[in-house]
Amino acid sequence: MFAFRLFCGLSLCLISNLSGCGSSARDLPLDLEVAHVSLDKAMQAWVAGQKPVDLKPEIVVGDSAWDSGKTLVSYEILTAEERSDGTNLHVPVKRKFNTQGKETESRVVYIVGTSPVITIFPE
């Protein structure tokens, strides 16, 4: 997972340097509405049994729980606890899974970026 995050970070740096001649991540604006809609769309897709690849190229999702085949039963996006760093939105989400007939719950903070592409990764 670390290698994947490193690859994504380096890719964003490369895109930034190619497109902006010295622009930085701070120059990538966050669109709050797009972030909210995209996170909800991704969670709905997971509940519906879709895979992260089904959302590409519109949304890039990297979540090891989803990739490993966990079944998401329901979720709650905790917008009251979200925070923005100007480039990314950090949004806590309560997730309920069905694991071999047993419900389990976890909480994760997703980092949602909207520029230059929509990305969703757990912290």
C-alpha cells in the first residue's frame, strides 16, 4: 500500500510539474461539492457490489478493504467532523461490513482530492 501511495504522490508531482511549470499541490483547488458527491458515489458503488476499477477514470479509489473483497453493507459519512487542508478533504466514514455472516464496524478517514483528478484514499 505504501508503494501505491508513493506512486500516486510521485505521479501527482509529475503532472503538476508538467502542467504548471513550478506549481505545487497547494495550487490544486479543492471543490467541496465534487468531493462530497464523489465520496458518496464511491461508497454507494461499494455497497452495490462494484469494484474500484468500475469508477475509473472519473474517480480513482485506493482502499485495501475494498480491494480485498470486503462486503460493505452500509456507511455513514460524518461531514460534521470533516476538515479541509485546502487541497484535500479529510472525511470520517463509519462503515459496516458483512464478514462471513457477521456484521463488523470500522471507522476510517478518507482523503478526497478533486484536482487534477478525483482521488479517494484512506488516511
